[in-house]
Amino acid sequence: MQQNSYQKRFWLILFLFSLAFLLIRIAFLHQKLNSIFFFLFIPVNILILLYFLKFYSHRASLIRSQIERTEEETNVAGVEVKKASDYSSGLKFKIIRYDNLEKIIENLNRSLKLDTVIRVLSSAVYSLISNSSGTALLYLVDHQHQKLNLVHSIKDDSDLVILSKEGDIFDHWVLRHSSQLIIEDLKNDFRFDLDSARSGQTRPVFSLISSPLISHNSLLGVLRLESKQSGSFNQDDLRFLSLVSDLGAVALENSLLFQKTQDLAIHDDLTGLFTKHYFLGKLKDEAKRCMRLDQQLSLMMIDIDFFKQYNDKFGHTAGDIVLKKVGSLLKNSLGDYNSLLCRFGGEEFLVMLSGLGKQKAKEIAENLRKRVQVESIILRRQDTHVTVSIGVANMPIDTKDEDELVQKADKAMYDAKGQGRNKVCLI
């Protein structure tokens, strides 16, 4: 519409200019009109020239405005294209990341061993979220002592030392709130005191994401990724970490239950010592090893004196307390030696001392007997004590057969009872 108006003006000016030129020609033909038309020609041409200048100046201004609008639209289109490209790249990255979930689930379900599950879980988030840079930490909750224990770590710096084996201020925050945590820049995060956060730490941490491992409302641990640089993680990273943590928590719970089942199969549920069946199997293997290496192996059979009378006087619950107490004393007293302990049955315990001679085993047994004798056991507000009789046998001095070694240690123990109890006897 505006273009047609400009065209009409142009043709009108061209017509006026042609008319003026025609009049001039007539004036030259009629000398009388020459002076009049000469004075008319100059201002008319000036007016026409000014009009043309104004007309083209306006046109140039319109063209510049159109160019500016075009450039602005081009810039906006470029920004939109970049956004679309970034979104497309991000979408492809997310697709690749989430496509790995199936593989993660397969790897987690491939084994019930706790160590395997821990390594698969840590490696998955470290490679897919951190791109194998920074540090990945996995803590498990020790419900007995109400603390975190670092069970696995992956680092891009082999010289880096993790001092916070029981977690730091960030891990305790996740543990206390049972909630996810993201810190994009520690210097600008006012939830945590910077000095407290870095106290006792030798490694620089500027950004991190962390997620609790929760299964059936039970907090099992904390999975954490950290970086030496700010802004290394975003909300998408935290969401993916949370999703993997949920899957990992189920696998961890299954592994912990499997491990507990295995422990119950080889450990006495009252004393925590090994069972008789497991002990005899290990004794057989160790006896072969000692014979092959020409080493000695000593065995101690331990029996609590007058245990039946103790039960009759204080009850079977008190008897269980005594058994647990004696079992704990055995573990604490023999922890410095290459020993294996089991509850052999009832009130009897069996101890294997690998690599120790007969006289050294007797010395250890004597110290153990004295320690049990002085140990106080409070039952029904009474300060009570128990004693033990111990028999010691040695391989290859007394026998070269592991089954006969058990029998000889048992015989030596009965010799100690026959000599008045609370004694140590050799076969």
C-alpha cells in the first residue's frame, strides 16, 4: 500500500518536471516570455530537487530500519536455534544416560555380593554423572553404633586422601534429613559454614550432589559425588542420582540380607563366634597348610565350670549372658594372635592357634583362664564369677590328624576338670 503511494508521487514529480521543461522550451520560442519563465524555472527545479532529496532520505531511513529489524530477527532466530540445539544435545545426553538404567539394573541384580553391588553402584554414577572426574563416595549406615562408614570411593586423583571415613557435615545433613542435597557453589551456599565444612579436610570441594539410600523406609547409606570446581552439577544430575540411588538401595538391601543369612549360617547367633561345622572345615584346611609348610598348630578346648548349676540358680537367660560374656572375652583376649574361635556346643568353646607351639598356646590359655576368673558378671544385682577348664593339644607333636587333634584337646580339658577345674592341662 505504502509502495503504491511512493510510485504515484514519483510519477507526479516527473510530470511536473516535464511540464516545466516544456514551458521553458515554449519560453525560448517566445522571447517575451523568456524572462518570466526563467525566474519560474529555477525555484521550481530547486523545489523538485529538495523533494527528491527528502524522498530518497526517507526511503533510506526506511531501508535502514528494515535492515535493523531483519538483523534483530536474525539474532533472535540464532538464539532460538542455539537453544534448540542445546536442548537437542541435552535431550540426547539424557536419552543416553537413561538408556544405561537397564544396564545398571542388570549389573546390580547380577550378584548378591555386597562388594559387587557397592562397586557397580559407585561406578555407574561416577561415569554417567561425573564423567569419571572428581570423587564418588559411598557410605553405609552402621545401625549398631549410629554412624556412617565409608565403604567405597572412586577418585580421579590417586594422591587424594579421604579423611572423613565417617562422613562430614554434608553427609550428616543428608543422614539427618533423609533428603537429597545439591551444592552448586559452596562459597555461595549459606546453609553450611564454610570453615566448618572444610575443617579436617585436605581435599578441595566446591560443588557436590548427594542422595540417601533408602529402601522400605530404612536408611541404608549415602551416595555422593563431588567436584573441585563450582557448578559441576545441576538438578538433572541430582534427579538421576536419586533414581539410581533408589535402584541401588533395593539391591543393597538384598545384598545385606544375603550377607546376614550367610553370617547366620557360619556364626553362632548368641556369641557371634563361628559355628562348629564351619570351624571344623577351616581347621581341616589350616591343618593341611601347616603340615605342608612345616608349621605347628595348637588347639584349645574350653569349658565353663559348673555351668548347669549356674543355670539352675539364675535361670537360662543368665546362662546366655554368661556365654556371651565368655565369648566376648575370648575375642578380646585372642585378637592379637592368628586365632579362629567357635562355640563348639553348649558351654564349650574351641580355639585354633595357627603357627603357635604347644608351650606358647599353654601360656595364652593360662592368661585367658585368669582373665575369665576375675571378670565380674552382674546377675540379679549380684556380682558373680565363672571359671573355665582348658585343654591344649598340638599338631604335629600330639597327632598329625585334625580330627584326632580335637579329641586330644577335649581329653586334656577333661583332665583339667578331673584335677579340680579352673585349670589348664596339656595332653
